[in-house]
Amino acid sequence: MALRTWARLIGAAFGAAALFGAGQLGLAYGLGILSFSRAVDVTARDEWTTQLVWVAWFAMTAAASGGLAARSRLPKRAGAATRLIAGIAAGLGAATIVPLTMHPARGAQITGVHAVFVVGACAVLGSAAGIFAAYAALGRSAARWNLVALSTTVWLLAIVSIGPSLRSGTTPVVRLGVLDASFVPDALAERVALVTMPAVALLCGLAGGLAARRAKLSTVAIALAGLPGPALLTLAYLIAGPGDGRFQQMPYWGAMTAAGAGVLGSVLTALLQRDTAAARTGGTGAEPTPDRPPLPQRDAKPESEIAKAGGGPLPGAGAAQAITGRASVAAARASVAARAAAAAQRPDDELRPSDTGVITMPPFDGFTPQRPAGPGQQKDGEITDWVSGLGR
């Protein structure tokens, strides 16, 4: 691959990841989702963990966006090594948010925690995990659709959650992938925090599977179409940890089930496609596809010359056809009876051994010397000579 092509590919992956990561951080700082300047005591440690989840997720989605942007610069015959190099470039671009988060974290006052180091570690781990997200975005169209759909949904949840507080001027704590709006009753807040991410992942998995099915992708691609986006949510909560109280533990366990819910939605779509194909092909489900050609079929064998000469089934075929049913046996018997009736009308000198079923043979004596046959015994003499030769 030419040097100019490499430069364009790596530059697009690195630049898009850095730009998208900085843009997300700016939006999060402006809306109050991230705020490292306030003091957090021991009893409010979950608020600090919530912000760490956002930092890790920003780094991963920034790397994934780098893979999305570099897709147009990727050569058509690029292999896995080329996509991996582009994914590493996207991860390095996403790592530019490390100083953008560590510098504001110097004003954070967290009891017993070195805030600058912890924030930087979460950003670095998120950038490293984002390499795989960028690799998936570079290689699979279904992965790109799912990443875009879930990231958009997460941002919509955050904006809806923080929207009512913009008028009052307060700064609420918004958790990643959770509807933390003020209009949600307190009695349902924990349940909403537990089921929001699995429900979103399931819907995105169904939508991604349907899109992959419409694009006529393989069954494996359809089944895995719901994995990439929810996997980022799971990894973000794993990097930050479960927290100390139920405020952070409930969305943590919801995120642990998000990846499975996303795969469940896409697998259901793949099974639906398989059942539809099976019904269309008569229950076999072996519909020909570009990666699975139709099975070869054996041509019908022509009728043998013996069967053609006989003019119908042989007399002995009735015994072999008895397994197939009484109708075949009756047909064979009728054929034998018709042949026997035709043979009964012939003179005795025109009867054949096949008509009577009797073949006359001279007595066997292989030890008596051969006598010359008379004129009337020429035919029987030939048989005698042949039989007598067996004993010599």
C-alpha cells in the first residue's frame, strides 16, 4: 500500500478520534455531566464513580468514531492487519482526552483517592478498549450501525435527564445509560436504573439485526450485530467499578447484562430469518446465498437396455417390490400371469426355458470317455462337452 494511502488512513482515524473525544468532553463539561471541581466526601463516593464511567465511555466512543471516519479511506483489499493499524491510530487519537480530563481533575477533592491518577487511568483504559471498537467499525457494517444507534440513544437519555435542571440552575448527577430525569418517581428510580441499558441494548440489537438482514449479510453477522455498542457500556462500568452504594450498583448490574441483551436481540432476528428461509424452501432452510451455493443434484439415470428389451418389469421383480406395498405385488402377479397365458398358446417346439422355467441337462459323467455324437444329438453334445471339461 502506498505511503500516501497509509497517511490518509492513519490521519483520518487519529484526527476523527481526537476531534470527537474533545467534542464530547466539551459538551459534557458544558451540560454539567462532568464536574471535577466539587468536593466529594465518603458518603457521596458514587458520584465520583459515575463521572469515571463517563470518562471511560468517552474514550471508547472517540476511538470508535475514528474507525467510522477511516472507513472511507480504507482500501478495498485491506486485510485484518491494516484494520488493526487503523484501530490503533484511532485509539491513540482517543487518548488525547487524557490530559483534557486530568487537568480539570486537579481541583477535585476526593477523600482517600488520587483524583488525577484515577481519571487518567480510566481514560487510558478506555482508549485501549476503543481499539477493538474501532477495529470492529472498520470491518463490519453491522457493528457501525449498532455503535451509532446506541451512542445516539445514550446521549439522548443524558440530554433528557439534564434538560429539566437547566431552568433551575442545579447540577444533577447523570449516570451513563440511565434516565435520571426529575420526572421519574423515586419509587421507580432503582428499577429504571436497572432495566434501562438492557432494554436499550435489546432494541438496538433488534434494529441492527433487521438492518443486517435487509443488507443480506451472513447469519453470523446478523447474530452478532447487537454486540459492539452494549459491550462499550459494559466495559465502561467495569473500568470504573460498581461503587459503594445502590446508586451506582444498580446501573452497574444493568450494564453487565446489556451485552447479553444486545446479542439476544440480534440472535432473535437471525432465528427469524432462518425460520422464514426454511418455510420458503419447504422446511430445509437451505436457501442458496452468495457464500453458500446450491447443492449439486444427481441427474436421473436412463432406463437400462435390459429393462427396455423386456418391455416392462421382469417376472422376478414382484418379490423385490413386495416391500413397497400390496399394489406393487398385485401388478407383478398380473404381469407374470399375462406372460404365462401368452406362453401357453405357443406350440411345444417354440417354448423357451424362460416360459416353462425348466432347463434340461444331460446326466453328468465326467469320467466316461466322450463318444461321438450323432446327427440328432449335436445340440446335447455341446452341453455334454462343456460339462465334461469341468472334470478334467
